[in-house]
Amino acid sequence: MIDARPEFHLVIAGGGVAALEATLALRELAGDRVRVTLIAPRDEFVYRPMTVQEPFAFPRAARYSLAEIASDVGAELIQDAFGWVDPANRVAHTRQGLAIPYDALLLALGGRPLDRYPHALTVDDNRIDELLHGLVQDVEGGYVKSIAFVMPPRMAWPLPIYELALMMARRAYDANVEVAITVATPEDTPLAIFGTGASEAITTLLSDAGVQTIPNAYVEIPQAGHLVIGPGHRTLDVDRIVALPELIGPAIRGLPGGENGFIPVRPDSAVRGVDRVYAAGDATDFPIKHGGIAAQQADAAARAIAALAGADVEVKPFHPIIRGILLTGERPRYLTAQLVGGTGFSSQITDEPTWSPPMKIAAEYLSPYLDAREAQAVAR
């Protein structure tokens, strides 16, 4: 067992946006009051929202050493997968058998993607170039005449499927080939999550690019190239099908289970019914799965944990603001949506960014940190 030091010890499980945002926030909010241990299964942080461009011969998404980030913020890094938690004794367990005592635990594990459709290419941002590069080449060569991009009923963040459709349409246009591109989505309108204004603008953008959208579509794919779309048992036959994965929660042993394995959290990101355990990001039961939302949840958790450790910090509930960049193959579009009155979203879409730094993931602490890292790399 790893012995805890006298300082308040926070264990963070995960190596993605929420984990790093919380680590950076705690350094700012609590300083030396909190000692942070990061448990992460991989040795690098990948800027996942940019991987969608890789099949189209854009540069690889940025990758950062977790060991370097941990060193920068004075955190200990343990490369291992999180296993389970014993909340009664405040001990976190790893897959390799480490037992790590904590004063607070933050679970930033992400969701678990599942291939919903065996007869489709399912988007995996860990190897998206490998999966889709051949499809792009077949479009350029004129071998593929029709593609369907499909979102499953229990979808993750929907933006990538629209980006892939728009970039594929642009690539076909540049190659002077005809390709019929369709997006089938269970949403009422494309990117309805951003509200009416932004959704209408996206619908126009898709139409102008020649992309057909089928809303309120619940799709089954009984065989390769054949879609059955409910309600109404409509059918569509295409040369290729690309689908987003379904997302389920991590179903952590030792914690109460929410629907589909997601972790139930309060507005301050504390896990419901469990003392001193917090969660942020796609692993939680908050319905919107997005890096910027994960960062905002991590900030709420960081403030609560800093206050628990004795820092003079006001605890604030999580209040979602969605910021996203839509990659189109031409100039990007900048989307913003904010919950208004607890009932709906006020949204806008612009040609210029409305936040700074203008990164795909808008995070209070992580974005400026990565922006500074990039500036230092350019200056070398």
C-alpha cells in the first residue's frame, strides 16, 4: 500500500481533459495544500477533437507527454488503469493491484465506446486515420458513390459525424467526383444541442455542401450497405456506412450505479451518496458528452476539493456553456450555446471565435496551458 503524506491527498483517475483540467485548477486554487496523484493507463494526452482531420491528410492531432504535464504541475503520475474504489476506507485500487489512500478522489475516466453496428465503420479517434483513410482515397478515386454517416440512439458527442460528412463532401468536390452523402441522426435537427439558431445555420451549411440529413432517424444496419430507418421502416442502400460509437459509463465497483453505468453526480460534481468522491467528464450521468463540458465539471470539482482541503475558495455549481468548433474542410465555424432559464439554450454560430484561446476544447486552465506549450514549441 502507498502511504499517504500529511498533506491533503487527491487521487485523480484518468489522463484526459477532465483529469488535467482539475490538476491545473487545483494547483491554482489550493497550491501546496493539495498533493495530487494521477492514475492514467497511457503515457500521453491526445488532443482528440482534432483527430477527425487525420484521414484527410491534415497533421496529426497534438500529443503531450503526461509525465511532462505532471512534472509541470507537481503531480505524481502512476501509469496504470483504475480498478475500483473502497469509499468506506477511502482507498483507490488500480488494475495492477496498487491500493492508494486518498482524502478525496476524482474520477475522470471517460465513457466506454461500443460498436453499435457491426456492418459499419465505427469511428475510433484512437485510430481514425487507419479506419477512414482508405475510404477517403476511394472517394477521390471515384470508387465510392454514396456514403451514410450514422449516429446511434445512445450517441456520444455528435459534432464529429457532421465534420466527417462536410469534409468528405469537400474532398469529393475538390476531386471533381460525385458522391451522395447522407447523415442519419436521432436528433430533431442537426446539432440540436446548440439550440435553434445554430442548428438552422448548420442545416443550411450541410445543404449547401450537398449533404442530405435525415432527422429523428433510428437506424438499424442488418447487412453491409443497407440501412433500415425508423420510424416508418424506410430503407437506404449505400456503398459505405460510417457510424459513431455508442457510449456507456464505466460502471465503477464500489460506487452507486447510474443508468447505463454512468456515475450519478450533483451540480458540484460530487458523486451522489458517496463522501469525498467526485466525477467529471463522459463517465458522469450528465447527458452532454463534450471536452468543454468535462472541463467545466472538473472546475466545479476542483473548487469543492480545494475548499475541502482548507483553501479560501467559493464552491460553485457546474453551469454548462457549450463551445465547439465545427471543422468543415474550409473555414471552421464557431458554436456557442448557453442554458437559459433552465429550459433551453441560447446559441450562436460565427465565422470568428468568441472565446480565447480559440481552441476546440474551451477549458479555463488547460487551454491556456496547452496554448503556452505550443507557443514554446514554435519558439524553439
